Amino acid sequence: MNLNTIKTITNLGAGTMGHATALQFALKGYPVRLLDTSDAALQQGMTAIKHDLATFREAGLLHEADAAILERITPTTDYAAALVDSDFVIESIIEDLDVKKQVWQRVESLVSDETILATNTSGLSPTAIQSVLLKPDRFVVAHFWNPAQLMPLVEVVPGKQTAPATVTLTVALMNHIGKHAVGLKQESLGFVGNRIQLAVLREALHIVDEGIATPAAVDDIIKYSLGRRWSLVGPIASADLGGLDVFDNISKYLYADLGATQGEDPALAKKVADHELGLKTGRGFYDWNGDDGAKIVAQRDRDLLNLLKQDQQ
């Protein structure tokens, strides 16, 4: 199997992530079989796809008629029909290890021995999932970041039994459809992106808990300094540019003072216990009552669209 022999994509799941991954392949010209468990789920997925197409059209990111793109997506609840002659299967279903194992065993029984199998899990172990497969060497994680239609990154993560060629081919395919794929050398809890995200969040909440700054102040400090720099040059390259001797000296006195909470974060635990879950309940660390949340999400998506346009230039 190589990039040229991948002709047909099967996309399991039509939800928040699944509809977006299906659209990415269809935009590149691949026939996509969109598989879910109910017609209602498929209808919701297709509605979301049409919404994303309208958004791309308005932003000037489409160079093909919507109808032609939509014709390449075939919604179905029939596993056999969706998987026959499929060359690459991407799955975005519930984040439940047992459910994923069951689904992938079913999928493997219906595809060829050469078909590449990829899960879009955000953190479950590929080694654990592939343990139930007859050919675990062709199984890999392809972790799209949310919102998948706007975020470029895909983390490609091998399990212990994944063949290096599977990682190489999956990275090539993700890059071919316009994403920025990064292959990991081995799996880890949270992969890489979420490990860094949670490390930053842990220190941010520690700073708030210590009374050093408010949540809004912490967010502004990140947005107007590290956030801007890291979108251009990552943290390790930034350390090189700033001088490793400088960072070494800072680490000598600062590491010991950083938050080192193990297990559940107490600040997060209290918010969850109080059912203050953020935007979805109207209150988290911020008050989200009113239309502030919708405005922030809309502005975020507009900015991500503009960055996508820059990527294509």
C-alpha cells in the first residue's frame, strides 16, 4: 500500500469530529463512505458538512462547486457497503476503549489485509485498541485537533505493534489532504499536544489558586506573549533562540516553585462538582451567560479561517 493506491476512504462517525474528517477527504477528491449507526446521525453530519462548506465558501477557500464535493460523500448505516474495497478507514466515535475495540474487530473482518486502520482518539492507547486485531501492524492513531476542519495538526501515533510504514503512509496521506501531520516515535498518555496543554493548564490554575493573578490576567499573558510566539516558533526552538544558558539558569530556581499537582486538579474538581463546566453550563472560571461565548467562538473560527488562507498562499 502506498499513497497512490489509496482511492477510497471510509469514515466511521458523523459527529463533531467525524463530519469534519469526512469533509477533509472529500475536499481533496476522495470518495468517502460516511458510516454511522442511524439515519438521524448521518443527517446531522451532512447538515454540519454543508454548514462548513458554506463557511469555506464565504471565506474564499473553495474552488469547486458544493454539489461536486457532496457527491463524493455517501452516507450509510451499512458496515459491509461502507467497508468493501476501502483503502483507508478513519474512526471518530465515542471515546470508550471497549466500544472502539468492538468496532475495530468488526471493521477488520470486512476490509482487506492491506487496508490502513486509523482511530481519531484524543488519548486512548493505540496499543490497547490494536491488541484485539489480527493485523495490528496496520493500525495507527490519526489525532485531528478540534475543530478538525480548521485546525491543521494531525498527530500520528503508533502502537507497539504498528509498522513504521503505516505511520509513514498515514503522515503522507494527512499531508496530502492539506493537514500538517506529525508522526510520533512512540505512544504516550495524551500523546504530545494534550500533555503540553495540560501542563500549561496545571500551572495556569496553580497561579490563580496562589492568588498571583486572575484567570483573565493569565489568559491575556498567554495570548499576548507565548501564544503569539509559539504560533511562529515552538517552545524548544524559542529556547534555542533565547539562549539555553538563560533557560537553564531560570529552570534552576523556577522548576521547584511550579505547580506539581498529581492526580485530579482540585480547582477543576471543584468546578465540576459545582456543575460549573464552562460555556456549556453558562459558568466556569468565567461567566458565560449571554452571547459572549458565541462571539468568542465565532471570532476564533474567523481567525482560524484566515490562518488557513495564509497556509494556502
